[in-house]
Amino acid sequence: MITHPSFTVEPWCLRETELNLDVLAQSESVFALSNGHVGWRGNLDEGEPHGLPGAYLNGVYEMHPLPYAEAGYGYPESGQTMINVTDGKIIRLLVDDHPCDLRYGRLLAHERVLDFRSGLVTRTARWTSPGGRTVRITSRRLVSFTQRAVAAVVYEVEPVDGPTTVAVQSELVANEQLPRFAGDPRVAAATESPLRPEEHFAQDTRLRLVHRTDRSALRVGAAADHLIEGPGSTSWTAQSEPDVSRLTVTADLEPGQPLRLVKFVAYGWSGERSLPAVHDQVDGAVAAAVSTGWDGLVAAQRAYLDRFWDGADVVVEGDAQIQQAVRFALFHVLQAAARGENRAIPAKGLTGTGYDGHSFWDTESYVLPVLTFTAPEAVASALRWRHRTLPAARERARQLGLSGATFPWRTIDGAECSAYWPAGTAAFHVNADIAAAVVRYVMVTGDEDFERAEGLDLLVETARLWRSLGHHDAEGVFHIDGVTGPDEYSAFARDNLYTNLMARQNMLAAADAAVRHRDRATELGVDDEEAAVWRDAAARMAVPYNDALGVHEQSAGFTTFQRWDFEATPPENYPLLLHYPYFDLYRKQVLKQADLVLAMLECPHAFTDEEKARNFAYYDALTVRDSSLSACSQAVLAAETGHLRLAYAYLGEAALMDLDDLEHNTRDGLHIASLAGTWIAVVVGFGGMRRHLGEDGKPDQLAFTPRLPEALSRVAFTVLVRGRRLKVDIGPAHARYQLVAGDPLVVLHHGQPTTVTGDEPVVRPMPPVPPRPEPQQPPGRHPVRLPADEGSRTETLE
């Protein structure tokens, strides 16, 4: 989509210079605004035309029965689907009684801009109605980072070519008509008119609606208030119905005489609070927004984002498109999480209803690493949500005959929602992903209070799961059988390497944390014997390896499977899961997404440099990347093993996943994990940032092995580490390290200890990359930015 001529490439914004109705739904996703609590899709102010209307509240969902051809023990009974709540962004316009619908009349100009520094979407348009009258429309929209329940719009209309009577209808609308749902009819039934009215109100300039869902029993409130500026002829009336509360403003305007409406909207929801309580909550929030005023909200938004960019910006010189994409990615990752406040981070954020609004392991493995180094308070919030769902995870483990906790594959409120049991039951690695996120957060922030409280609970209960799930064989080797790893084209594997290595880290981290917090560990029933059992299982963990090939196995015996016939697979048959049975995929050497490669990223100290190089080459040739989660981790390992041109191509694929709509489903919302992967590919890939293992085996130091591809002349980024702000600036031959704030810090540069202070930057040379033949991808599955006809080549970096 970004390659369309109407989209410009600019470093700090996304600009659309004309309206493209054929990609309207996709543009609604990329222009979406949210703060992790409230989300508004980038629909046109007038409500229509639209691709998918959407206003979302994090955690608000409806339940529906899950379909099964045959019942089975342990199958989840109910699914959960994020719903479109009361839409407060609609401001309809009539020009001399002609509705402003840009499909009619003549659209003379139209531009939208998402500004990453201000957090505003600005829209300007000139439209001639079917009656021949031309008006200029301007709007600015924000979802507040500082007042989490609040969103606001300024809407102005002005005649251009003569006196005009206009009517502006500002609405709160519940149960909007949505496009027909082509999937499971049970989901369609749950999302069609999911809100039952409880209260509607309209008086003077104030509006309010309160509704309740049927099955999930969640109460949702929305309130709005307005400031109106216009000529003396301006008047307004308010009216309400069960699903619509409306303020209608009318005015007779002359050219140069605008009508200006400022709309403040506030949301609230609860599964427990009474109707009067929710009523008062939204009224109070909207009153606070009016008191702050539009200019105050804008100033606070800019100040919030200034602080964020000071500690998070990434500079990429040499590729303007990637520069725009990485800031677009960071902005949307922040939007997905900033004010989630102990709620999940959905896979699509609050930009659309893709994946039913569920949260997956993507959060801990892709999104939280970025936020840990840029907005750590959001990480603590997301992990507290996991902690809040521990009772459900413990119950799920008991249901499966296991100890500890079994966290869900996909969920909104903590209950497993996957009807596909090879993932919903067997993808246990989510437990270790959560534990890894805890360890990373504590290491980077030094938040010992969190580790002692929520962190220890999570580490202990996930470690208990592994000890009960796995077993020792006659030789004492510890195996974990019948699991599904990150690659969704493999299932029920024995000793999935990613799962085993992550479980090993999980058990060791739990044992270490129990020593540091003995009193809390005792409260949890952890004694020295249990900790010793964890350490023993970790020490004896099975690590599948094929001696003949000299590569690790994705799972035991994987390299003995028949190789997928890539040459006989036509391009139109990707993604494979839509054209071939899982039975065939599961028994072949073919990968939907990087699995063992991800293990090398998450557990780098488990592999030698040569093993990484051989493993990467072997598995790159099997990975078809039918998942948006793949390219970023492949970019990191390509860079680490010296394939910088290939790493750059994979970076491009991760960065443009939504801006180019590479998966053809951006209309359903953005791929937040792939957006986060853009940062990972740059910072962890080309910056070579890793957590170094100290002498005690703990990850207690940052290490960097920076290298740039020929296409880039400079990469610079800032990370937050234990109260310090460290800037890393990488050029073609040297890297510069400097503390922007905080006490001196010792980091490793290509293995050499380097003390960094705030006085002068430390400059270090970068060694050359060892030459290696570039790995091959499956035929026709090379990265989108890597020409298919260039073939293999050897790379060196001077």
C-alpha cells in the first residue's frame, strides 16, 4: 500500500495524499489511534464510506460457543471475540441537506497525516456536493496517552464558493452495522449487535450511552461533550435512542466563516461495577477532558511522545522507506501497550478485530522485548495481566493433569480460546516465553520488587509445569514429548529444541529467583529439593542434534522427515495451510516460521558461532514465512552469521508487513509483533545487542556486535537500561557509545569490555565479517526485497 503514489515517504509521519477506496480498510488500520486502553480505527469522520468501522476497549469481548465435530476432554467450551463498542468518532455532515459521502459528488482533494511526534491524525478535504456546493473540511483526532479513557476530535467545515447551510451530527453509536462475516457463524452471531442498551441520554451538548454484553456480562459506557464555535445563526439540539445519542448543530455559513466543533469522548467498562458507577465514571472522565481542553490534550500528547522518542528513537540512514517504517512500527507498538494497565496486548493491538482480538505468545517474545528497552512500565503492566490470570492457568494445568500453570495459546481474559487443540493444548512454550519476559524485564530495569512479587509467582508456576510435563529416560536425559513449538507446520514433536531450551532457562531462572527471595519462595511451597529438581532437569535437558548433517534438529528426528517438494509448489498455493492438509505439513521438512532460528535468538549461549551458521543455512532453506513472525528473527540470525544483505532484505519484509500489506490482511488490523520485529531486526540484528552471561551464568550485561549492510550508511538507537539512557551510533566502520543520562555503564563491544560515560562518546572499530556463501530460501520464497535472480554470493564487510 505504501508503494502507491498517494503515500509519501517521510521520516516522521505517514501521509496519504488522496483517498483510495480500494484500500480503505487497510488505511483504516494504519491510521488507527489507540493508547492500549481505547482504540479508534482510522475511519473517515463522517462514518461512511468505511471498510471496517471500529472502536475498541481493551478487555471488552463477547463469548461464543466453540465448534467441534467431536467432543474431547479438555477442549475449551467458549471462544472470546473482541467487539466493536460504542463508536464516538462519528461526525456526520450535511451540506444543503446533501450527506457528505465521498463516493458521491466530487472529491477535489483529500489528505490524511499520522504524525508520530504529535500522536494526531490530521485530515483535510475539499468536496463538492451533488448540489454543486464546495466545502473545505478539516479534522484532527487523538486518543490520549495521558488521560487513558479519553479521545477527542476537532472538526471544522467551511464553504468555499458561496453561502451554505450545514448540519453537523456528532454521535455516539452502538451496534454499528458491520461487514458480513465470512467465517464461523457462531462468531458472527456474537459480534452482531453484541451490546444490550441500559441507558441513553442527551442534553444540551452532552451525550451518554451505557450498554451491557449478554454472555460476558461486561458493562460499557461512553460519554461525550462538545464545544461549538460558529456564527450567530448557529443552533443545536440533542436527542437519544437506545443505540444512538446525537448532537445536531446547524449553521448558515459564508465563505471564510467556519463552523468548528470540538468533541471530547470518554469510555469506561467493568464486569463488576453498577450502572450508576459506570455512568459516573464516563461523565467524570469527559468532564476532566473538557477542563483540560483540546489544546491541553494536544500539549500533553506531544510531551508524552517527546519523552518516549528521547528514549526510543531509531535512526536509519540510507533507506528512507525503512526509516519511516521503523518509526511507524515503534509508534504503533507504543499505542498497543502504553495505557493497557494490567490488560493483555492483543496481536492486532486495538487497530482491528483480526485474530478475534486475542493475545498470543507473540506479546512476550516480540512486543515486550522492544518495550523493555523503550517503555518498561508497559512491560510490567502486561506481565501483571499474566499474573492476574494465574488462577485460570493453574486450573488449566490441573485439567490437563499437570502441575503449576498452563497459560493459554490465545485468550482475552486468561481462559484458553483455541478450538485447534494442537496449538491450544500442545503449544506449552508460551509458559517459557512468559518466564523469559520476566527475566528480561528484571535484568534491564532492576525492578526487584516486581521479581519478588509477581515475577517469582510466574517463574515458579511455569517451572513446575515443565517438571511435570517432561520425564527422564533410562540414561537420565530429560525429554519433553508431544509439544508444538513456534513453527505451526509442525506439531506433537518430541524434544522441540526451542521449547526445551526455553524450558531449561525457565527452570534455572526459577531456582535462582527462589534463592534470592527465600521467604517468598517458602510461601509458594518451594524448598531446596524442588529447586534442585529443576536444576537437574535443566542440566540433563535433551538437545536434538544430527551429527551427520552437523546441525541441531528442530525436534527429535525432524531432519529425517521427507523434504517438502518446493519446486512443485506453485506460488498461488501459499500460504500452504490454505491448500494442503496439516497431516501432510506435519510430516515434512517445511516451516511456516522460524523455530530453531528463534531458539538461537532467544538462547544464543546454547550454540557456537559455527553451529549458528550451519543451523541458519539449513533452516532458511525450509522456511516459507507464511507467518508474519518469521522475517525479523531471520534478519537477526542472518546478521549475526554474516549475511548482511539477506538480513537487510528480511528487515524490509518485517518493516513493510502492514505498510505494503504483504499478508493481505492488514484490513483486519496491524501485525503488532511484526512491527515490533522491525525494531528487533535493527537493534538486535544490525546493532547485535544481546544480554551477556556473567561468570555466575546470569544475563547481567549488555553486549553489542554491530555491523551494517552496504545499503545503510548509519543506524543509531537509544535503549533504557537500569535508569540509564544509552545511545549507540553505528557507521560503516565504527560504532559510538554514549550515555545520554545516568551513571557510567560497562558494555561489551565485539567481546571487549567498554566503559561508557556521559562525557565523551566511546568509539570502537568494527571487525570484518567472515565470508560465507549466502543461504538459499525455498524456490519463490525469497524476501520481497531480495531479487530472485541474484542467487548465492559471498559477503565481506570492510
